[in-house]
Amino acid sequence: MQTVKVNASTPYEVVIGAGVSAKIGDYLIELGCKGKVMIVTDSHVAPLYAEGVADELVYRGFEPSIYTFDAGEESKTLKVYGEILSFLAEEGFSRSDTVLALGGGVTGDMAGFAAATYMRGVTFINMPTTLLAAIDSSVGGKTAVDLPQGKNLVGAFYQPSLVLFDTDFIKTLPYDEIRNGLGEGVKYAVLEGGRIFEILSEGLTSETLEEFICLCVDAKRRIVEADEKEGGTRKLLNLGHTVAHAVETLTEFVVPHGVAVAYGVRVMARLANQRGELSEEEFYKIEEILLTNDLGLELNPIEELIPYFTADKKRAGDTLTLVTIAGIGDCRLTEIAIEDAGAYFMV
């Protein structure tokens, strides 16, 4: 078991290890939680883990309720978010009670946003069940829902009080979901280089899983602590995301987030190489890591994606902030005018 301490506006721990979900009641008691706990989960995760987590909470004296929504990004809407809030009110939750997200990134984003806004904020616990959520979305305090015009356009920064990832959850993940997590992992590998890049270059194994998750979380911790509200350096975590969000919107989320991010990283690496900013050697190392992790994909051509960049959250007025790649472990923020996006990308 490993623990990463995040010193954000609300300090919290990220606990990573086999079997830690069985101690959820103990962890909540240590935090001073009591009373009602709303478990927000989806239709894929609920049959696997929801009752077990609820039983652990009952055993330790809590009063759990379970709210289940249809799995998938298409549920990440204002409508479902409103239904979660209504459920909290109908069940009589107060500010002293707790919202617990049990699932992937969609679950964490919606449950976190509900926790941030119900009665102006209640305790939020994030228990990710996917590799992607474990290494990225469960840490850092971003919560949101989508609009038809784009992804994550309504939300808030709201830090959890605890993140708990049971590595045994990986055993029930289908291959496509593992691959989805590796897509976000490639982002960290290119941002950080070093051991993360080495692990994914060799291929993630059960022996390196816990170390890999811990390294990714620690990388995000350092960036979040330096820039919690994404005023500057935290934007580096958006490597590949401008392209990824456009792909997701254009395909109506048929392409999952992590896979889209991996494609975004590939596009940015290719662009940097074509512009003479990234060496041939490092470009091919990035290509190789994508191929090793079954992420060497060709998705929507860039000319189809550029019109969607105007809805990107990285846009400020008529300026778009891109994360460009100067080298492995050397990524930078580059601002371009929206009107110049076509010329910039179509080298």
C-alpha cells in the first residue's frame, strides 16, 4: 500500500493498494465522518462493488444509500446531476453527511460537482474503480458535467477529503478500459519522462501497477499544489486534451477519453516534430510507447477537429493555450490565436 499526500486547499491523502476498499468505514471514521453516506455509482460498477461498500459502511455505523445512473459519458449531464441533488434532498442529507463516488471519471466528476454544490458543499470521498480515474481525474479537485456544446463546461474546483483506490478493482476491468487508462498514462509519460516513461515503454504489469499509479498521482500532486485553480502550470496536464475533447465531441463520445488523449498526444508530437521543435529520436520514442500500449491510432484528421477548438476550456477570449512538446519531460504552454489554429496545425 502507498499513500500520496496532496497539500491543496483541502489537504487529503490518496491511498493506493490491494484490498483498501474493505476498510472504507475505518477511513471515514478517521476523517470524522458520520451519519449518511450517498454512494454514487453507475450501472456497470454497482453490481460489482456497491453492495459490498455499503455493507462495510453499515458495519462501521454509517447509513448508506446508493444512487445508480446509466453508465457512460452520455449520462454526464445537467439532468443527471440534478437528479443526484434531488436524491440527496429526498434522502434528507445534511451538510454533515458524505457523498462517495464509486466508479470512473464520469462518476467522480458528477458526484464531486453534486458534493460541491449541495448545501454549498458536503464531504466528498472519491473511490475510483478504473485505471484512468485512479491516475488522473480522481485527484486535483476538478468536478463537472458536459453541455451539448462541449465537455466539462459546467463545474467547480472542489477537493475530495480522501481518494481510495483498491488495485484489486483492476481485475474486473475489461481490456478496453485498461487501454483507456493507459492513454492518460502516456500523457504523464511524455510530461514527466523518467520512470513513468520507462514503465510504459516496457509495458505495464501487475508488478509495476501500484508504482505506476503512485508515480502518476505524485506527478499530478506536484502540479496541483503549485497551481490548484489552473491559472498557469496546471494547464500542462491538458497535454493532448484540446485534440481529445474535439474528438470526443465530434464522435459523440464513441471514442473514450483516454484513447482520445493518446491520439491528442500523438498529434502534438507529430506537429512538434514537423515544426522542428521535437527531435526525430524523441518523436519515435513517443510513437513506440503508443504502439507498445496499443494506442497507435489514427482517428479524426486534424482539419475536422479544428472547428471544435473554439469550445475548448483552454480558450481565453480569442486565444487558445496548447501544451506543446519540446522533448520527453519537457512540455510547454504555447498560446495561439484561434484564427491561426488552422495554419498552426496544418504544417
